[in-house]
Amino acid sequence: MGRGHMARRNTNRRVGIADVAEKAGVSHATVSRVMNGNAAVDPGIAARVRAAAVELKYQPNPVGRSLALGKTDTIGIVVPDLANPTFQAILRGLSIAAAQDGYRVLIADSSEVTSEEAILAGEARRRCDGVVLCAPRMGDAELEELAPTLHPLVLINRTTIATNTPSLSVDYGQGIQELAQHLVTLGHRRLAFLSGPEHSASNRQRLVGLDQFRAEHPEIELQMLHGGSNFDSGHESTEAIIASGATGILAFNDLVAMGLLSGLHERGVRVPEDISVTGFDDIPFAKYTTPPLTTAAVPINELGSLAWRRMREQIQQAGETTTQAQDEFPPRVEIRKSTAAPALTPAS
Amino acid sequence: MGRGHMARRNTNRRVGIADVAEKAGVSHATVSRVMNGNAAVDPGIAARVRAAAVELKYQPNPVGRSLALGKTDTIGIVVPDLANPTFQAILRGLSIAAAQDGYRVLIADSSEVTSEEAILAGEARRRCDGVVLCAPRMGDAELEELAPTLHPLVLINRTTIATNTPSLSVDYGQGIQELAQHLVTLGHRRLAFLSGPEHSASNRQRLVGLDQFRAEHPEIELQMLHGGSNFDSGHESTEAIIASGATGILAFNDLVAMGLLSGLHERGVRVPEDISVTGFDDIPFAKYTTPPLTTAAVPINELGSLAWRRMREQIQQAGETTTQAQDEFPPRVEIRKSTAAPALTPAS
DNA sequence: ACGCTCTGAGAAAACGCTTTCTCATGATTC
DNA sequence: GAATCATGAGAAAGCGTTTTCTCAGAGCGT
């Protein structure tokens, strides 16, 4: 009666620690102790408690635990677009690796809306023990400001000036140069780059890489065409590509390349006989296009699991602000069937 | 001093409701009231509190809120394999729809390990306000037993006997029959079905559909070949398919069909001239294979968002155990270029 | 001017757990 | 046999909120 005014709810409530305690004839504290194996508790009592727990099917309430322990065993990931296979693969790798250590992942999709990123990341951080920010589109200044507030943070495809947040990145500049070089080695002299999203840092890196390539190969023509990041944009660029007269096409990524492949096929342009096409990322599908796509492979699966490892390191060494690993992966050119020597008599 | 033995941590702690209360010269309760806009509070005081909140950048701790409110504003989803584009699309649709209502999603990948499903689902449920179980591989009995304990639950690709848990399903049996019919109409007389995972309910539905098809078309030869659910299994089946002598192949899903397409291409078998191939699901890539894949389109994007809608309905009408919607989607045959009339003089 | 209702703010309980503090019991030692 | 110590269990504080309860004071009618 005098137990409190909220006793009414006790009827249809979930079984709690108190129920187990009562059934086992001990206190809450003892139940907690045996559930967590913390302090030494008399084996007999422990057994009694465990029996009561299984009988009542007691499962500790994670929210209560989180509040008491100050951790949620959950990490958040924010991605620009969950439809992108690259991010899907990272998410998957992260999720599986985290699960192995008993962590779960909460997802947030910013749908390429730059202004949402900071908000989503903040919310995720408050709910989770850490956040991985995947290819954020926000500006450098904003990122620099946001990073410290997110602290257990790992960055993918971006870096901060302060080196105390680990980052994972792919050397897109290097990769695109190698692909260009591959085409030149085959004999191509007229190339075109089908560029990606404006705010994508990885797109900028490709452009920088291509600038360098141009400087080293002044004899090669290299056109820049505006594109996007998905099939449809690749497909839509078909006419522009044909009109460009280029024989070697560097697509922003595999998706764009696949869209283009499809468009060229429809137009009766043969790949690689008439035009060579390269992708980027080596998504699982790249191996199965017709023809199989020459691309620069980024270790898409490792990225997710390494992100988790970096996150775990930070969570464990809580507090110590040491400088963190800045991992950079070199892409590996994967030569398949979508590239070949150009026809002997080019159209020009 | 006498405030308690845990006062030490107060230094580097996050700003809490108490800090705001102190700064504004009011009590916690009042801060809570203005933050939640619940009870009426004097406009002057409210303004003061709000000012203090923004100045301190106060953001309520979600774990504390969750404990007090008994809800987490999070739902869980458990999928058999995050690498499967179908599940990725569902996840994405779910996530985006839920986000619109201020909910987040926690993911759990069972990696096709049947025995993990129940555990993952239970854990997810305890952390979240509801769970969507996506194409669970567990047996009917186990599912039936588990369902009530998960309660705000929505099932995808499975149903329970008790109709109080909403389910979303696709009529795979119907879809596969229509695809078979399509092939027959084109003139094919020798078909083969490349089947999927043993424990997949949707695979069983396809088999049932094909049994019916056989009954209605005794004159058609229909072989059953063992396969899997991803490209590689499709690719590996290439030889068996060629050996079968069938001219019309019904692949378990688009992934398998794509693997097969690639394998046939390598072997110099022309599609659709020599062999026709169909997929299932109409994943985004299906439109861009060479040749574009004839398949049965399931409304993959709607599935996720509808799942959220059904979940929301349950969360809102908390308690009332009415019977829930059992949505069934008819697949729509999408005829592309991977199917055509068989050659006039079949090999047999 | 008195008593009544009403508004609104603070005190405190509650959410479900972990962990420190405290103290009783039984074992150990001289 | 008494003092010391180790062991282990219960009481209670604490995690950060929300919400009920309670009550002071303002406004109103008669």
C-alpha cells in the first residue's frame, strides 16, 4: 500500500531484477552481482539466483543497465545514401565486426542532405558509445568543429587536421591515375572522366589525381564530363560520352560505369572494342557485368571491420587523447574485360 | 560535500538537466517541463530556461529519457544476410520511413545462422520499441512461439497462425508461375528451376507454385536444380544448366540469374538466343545487366516503408490486440531482354 | 475581506539497474 | 578465549530523466 503511487503498473510489467530477488530470497544487489559475475557470491546462493532467473526468464533491461553503466554497447553510423553498395558493404562489415564484440549498430541515412549530417551524427552520438561518419559531405570547417563533440569517432573517406580521430581512407587520386595509365598503356589517347557528386571528397581526390596525370601526360586528351554517383546518371551520360569521341572512359564509380555499359549496349556501341570503360570500387556486381568491369578495387569489406577495430580501440582507451591511426588504402587495379586496345582507326 | 560519494565525476561530465536548472534558477522539473512543452509554465521562466539550455548546449540524455518514458524511439530489424540487395532495400526503406517519424533503426544480421535469429530478435526487442523480422529462417513452431514475446513485431516474408502480428509477404508462388508461363508462351518446352536456400520460406513458396504449374502443364518438362541465393551459386551452376538441356531457366532470384548470365557469357552461350533466363525481385541492378533481366518485380522499396507503417500502427495502439493487416504483394512480371523464343531447332 | 479555485513551481518518487558503503557472521590467529 | 580479519549480503546512493504529488500564492466571487 504505502509502497508508492506507481505500484499499479506492477501487474502487466516485464519481469525485473526485483522479481528475481524476491523469488530467490535475496536482495537486488545480489542478483545483480550474480548476473554480472562481479563480486564473489556464495555458490549456493548464486545457484539459487540463477535458477530463479531462468525460471522467470529474467533478462536485464538494457536501458537500465545503460543508464547505470554509462554505456549502451551500441555505435552509430551515418552514411550519405544507404542505396550505395559501397556504404552498404561498409555498414555490413561494421555490423558484423561489432556484433562479434557484443556491440550493435544504429544507422542514420542523411539522404545526401548535407545539413542533416551534423544533426544526425549528434543524435546518434548521444544514443551510442561512438559514431562512424562515413564519407560526410559537410565542409571541412564544419567537420573540424563537429569532430571533437562526437569523440569516439572514426572517419571514413575524410580526415581532420587534428590527428586524434582515426580515419580510414582510400587513395582515390592514386587509383584513378592508375586506371588512366592502364588505358594509356593499352593505346588510348582520348580519355574522358565522368565525375561524381559535387560535394564528395572522394570526387575531389579523383580530380586532383587526374590533374597530376595530365601534367605527366600532356599528350593525352582528357575531357571532364559532369555525372553523378548512380546507374541512372551513367546511363544518362551515354550520348555525351559517344559525342565526346573519347575511346577510354573513366567512370566515377562502378555504378556509373554499369549505367554507361548498359547505355552503350543499347546504342550498339561495343565494349571494349569501340570504347573502353573503367569503374571504381569493385562492388560485388562488377565481376558480373557484361563485359566484366575493369575497376580499381577498394577493400570494401575490410573498411567496415577496420572501422570497428579503430572504434573499439578508442572505446577501450577511454580518455587518453593519443594520436590515432590514419589508415590509407591503396586501390588495386582489377583488369577485366571492359578495357582493351582501341580500334586501329579511331573515328577522329 | 555531503552530496554523495559520486560527486567526483561531476567535473568532466556532460551537461545535464541539473546544470540548466541551476543556471536558470529553477528546478529540474521545470526544465523538463519546458523542454517537453508539457504543462503550462510561465512564459518568462520558460524563456529563461530555454536561454540557459541553448547557452549550455543542453541536449537531454536519451537513455535517461528512455528509462523514464519506457520507450527508446528505436526499432530493430533482423535480417538473414545484409549482403542481399533485397534486404538492403528493405532496411533502407524502413530506415527512411522510420526516420520521418523520429525513430531510428538498429540492425542485426544473423548471417543465415538460424539458431541466432531468436536470440538476436530478443535482444533487439529489449533495446527497442519493436522488431521487424525479415525473412526469418527459423522453423514455424519456433516462430509461432517467439512472436508473442516480441510483440510490437512485423513479419516480412513469413506469417503466423495467430493473426495479431502484421505480416508483409510477396506471392512468390504466383510470381514464379507467371514467369514460367511467360517462358512457355514464348515457346519453351524444357524449363529448369535453380532453387534457393533450403530454409527459405520464399523458396518453398516457389516450389509450391511450380508444383501447381506442373499440374496445369503436364506437357512441359521442368527440372529442379540445387542452387543458392547469390551470384556465386548462379555462376557455379552454369555447367549443370547447360547439361540440363533446358532452354528456359527460372533462377531463384536476380543475383543467381546474374551469376548464371555471367557464366553463360563466358561459355559462349548466348542469352536469350540459346537460353532464356529469368530472375526474381527486380533489384536495381536487374535493369542494367546485359541483356537486361526479365524478372518478377517485388515492390522492394515499398516493403520497408510499409513495414514501418505497420509497426507504427502497433506502437500507437499499444495494448489493443486487434487482428493486424496481412499484406500480400503480387509480383509483377517485368519482361526485358533475357528471355525470347527458343531457337527453332532445339538441341534435343 | 474572507474563502475558494486555479495556476504554476518545487520536492520527491519512479523507471531498472550497478556499485559503493556498511555491517554481521564466521574464520583465523596469538 | 578474545581480538583481528576476511567474506559476503543487504541498504542505499547514483545514473538522467519524467511525472505525480504537494503546496504557495495569485485571482476571483460574494
